[in-house]
Amino acid sequence: MEKEKINSTSSGYTSILVLIILIGLGVCGLVFFNQSLTVIIISMFFIAAAIFTAIGLMVVNPNESSVLVLFGEYKGTIKKNGFFWVNPFYVKKKISLRARNLNREPIKVNDKLGNPIMIGCVLVWRVRDTFKAAFEVDDYIHFVDIQSESATRKLAGHYAYDNFDDEQKEITLRAGGEEVHQALEHELSERLSMAGIEVLEARISYLAYASEIAGAMLRRQQATAVVAARTKIVEGAVSMVELALDHLSKKHIIDLDEDKKATMISNLMVVLCSDKDTTPVVNTGTLHQ
């Protein structure tokens, strides 16, 4: 399999000097020695040679390259920027070496648990191997676009959106962070290497449930948050009740039998765990009234 190779070129400024000399000879022959047919033919030859030389002149800008092909045969790539002269019969194909952004629109896919989600990615890439980019794929820019979508779909199928239904799985699309991004970069690097593309960075730019289940999943998340908050409240309330009973017992402020302890615990739990402000009833009589 052929690989990228750097082509050696001639300075374009030297070719400009040769071009001026050829044009000068041709013009002088036509102007001053046009009585002879031989001189006219030679002068026309000089002018044709000048035109032929001019076709070989080319400019390569910074972070650009030019792939050279001669009658279907790859002759090399010019990556050095500057003004050059090459064989005029070369077919020149310019390929940019600059870093590029691809911001893919969110697409609908199914995550690992089968939930429909919307996911989008942003990709930073550049051409590393000009031979592969020019000849291994038909259109390397379109190839990057299609493969980025395919890699995003595969990534979504390997991870759940969250861990509501898969509690044993810690890595999710929503909370995976750098590990998910690295997995996306690795997948894209493998897919794009055949086209000579280097992946500089890949990130998930958009992530949400699909519209048909977004409302249900929002209520589910809210319910989960309420349950988690209630759990913390109950744990704190139990600790506070235990602390209150322990202090009352140690300081001998009041002796409570089991019934009174149960009543006190019930009242404290209601006050501490209620989601609304409680309205206390002050007992002005004895504890038995």
C-alpha cells in the first residue's frame, strides 16, 4: 500500500526568471527579426515554452498542502509553504491541513436501556495523511461527517442516559464525563484513520431525552429527588429524636415510660418530617389530658 511522500520542488522565483527570459527572447525575435520564417518559428517556440513554464508555477499557503498526480500516478505531496515550480503536467489537488470543527446536529438514538434520546457531538479534526485523504476515500469531508454520526450512535448504545434503571453501572452518558468523551474520541480515531484524519478532540455537545418521553422522565427525576431528600430528612429526624431522648435521660429532666416515649417520638417525627409547617397544640394541663 502506497504511503504519503514529500515531493521535492524547484523555487518559483528561479522559474519566474526563466519565464521572463523566454518571453523576452520570443518578443525580440518577433519584433526585430520577423523577416525570417525560422526566426518566427523559434520565437513562437520560446513563447510557448514560457506559457508551459507558467503553468507549473504554484503557491502553497501555510497549513496547506498540494497532492501531485502525473497521469494517474501519485508523485508526492508538497507541505512546505512558499512559491514553487513543478512539472506542468502534474494534476494538483489542494488539501488543507488546518484544524476544523464539526458541530453535528442532535440525532435521535436509543441508549443502552432502549430509551430514545437526543445526542449531538462536536469534533475537532485535521488531515494528517494527505495520500489517504485524497485516494483512500471518495470525499474525506463527507466521510468525517457520516462517520461522526455512526460513532455517536454506537457510543449511545454502549451507555445508559442515567443510572435509574441500571444502578450497578456507574458510567452513564449524563455523568460519565471524560471517560465517555475518551470513548468517543477512540471510536472516531479508529473510524477516521483509514482516511488519514487525526481526531484532536471529541465532546458530547447536546444530550437530552427525546420529546416523547421527556415529560415522563422529568417527573421520574423529580420523584427520585423527592425520595432522596425524604430519606435524608428521615435520617436526620431519627438522629435528632435519639439525641433528644438521650439528653433527657442523662440529665434526668423527666422520666418517660414507654408510652410517653412513643408519643413524644411520634410528635417529633411529625414535626421534623412534615413538608409543611406544623401548628403545635399547647397542652396547659397535665400530660394525661
